Amino acid sequence: MHVNTRPYGPLEVDERQKLHFPFGILGFEHLTEFVLLDATQQPFYWLQSLQDPQIAFVLISPDIFRPDYDPGVPAHELVEIGVNEGDDYLVLAIVTIPEDQERMTANLQGPIVINPRARIGRQSVSMDPRWGVRHVIRDEIARASGSASPAGTASC
């Protein structure tokens, strides 16, 4: 499948990378078709809109910097994307990358939840007060490792 992407320009993408978001993403509810792409810089991904090539989100697995993260996705929201009790599903966080990449943040309050088997996703909203919309990834990694600051920054 041919896809115009914001980060990489035109690409050939495997049809299995296509995801349907019946409710869109908060603020982009009108966009329901996406592809999930590996970013050139690990551990990031791109969620690229198929309907608007200018809309793409950088994603990361929260487990990388918050091993204790539990988004608390309500069971009815999982059922809406075809996830039944005991099924595996993927949880990713939207990343904001400011000019100062050391202040990169992840939105843990609004996780992206994906049923990889059905290739359906949705954005959930966590009511857990521990999770905000701007967790500084570098600080979280440092806190988890018990060090002052992790090495390296990323550009996707």
C-alpha cells in the first residue's frame, strides 16, 4: 500500500500496519485511518494518518520509562476495539518533542490502545491521578534507573 507520510515522504507500507480508530484521536476525531510505522530512532513509532499526510503522532511504549504504568483502560473501551478479558493489547503514549529534546514529554493520561489482532485502536482517558499529559521522559527514565540523567536524546 502506498502512503504519503509526514516524517518520511512517500512509502510502501504493508497492509498489516493499517489501523482503524473508530473514534479518532482526541482533537482529530474526523481521522480514523492510520498506519503504525517504526521510527528511525528507537524506541519510537509514528502513527500516520492515511486521510491527512500532515498529521502524524510520535508514540512510545510507557513501559520503557514507567514500568509501573497501568492506564486503567475501562473494560467497555477494550470491548469496543475487540479486546476481551485475557487478550493481549498494545498501549502507547503520544510524545511531544519540543525544540529542547531533553524536555520530550509523554501523555500518560491519554494512552493509545491497540488491538493488534483486529488492527483497531482508540485513545483512552485515564482517570488515575498519577498520570498526566506531560511526563518528561528523560526525568522518568532517570527516576526509574536511580541516576541523575540518562545518556542521549532522540530525534524521530
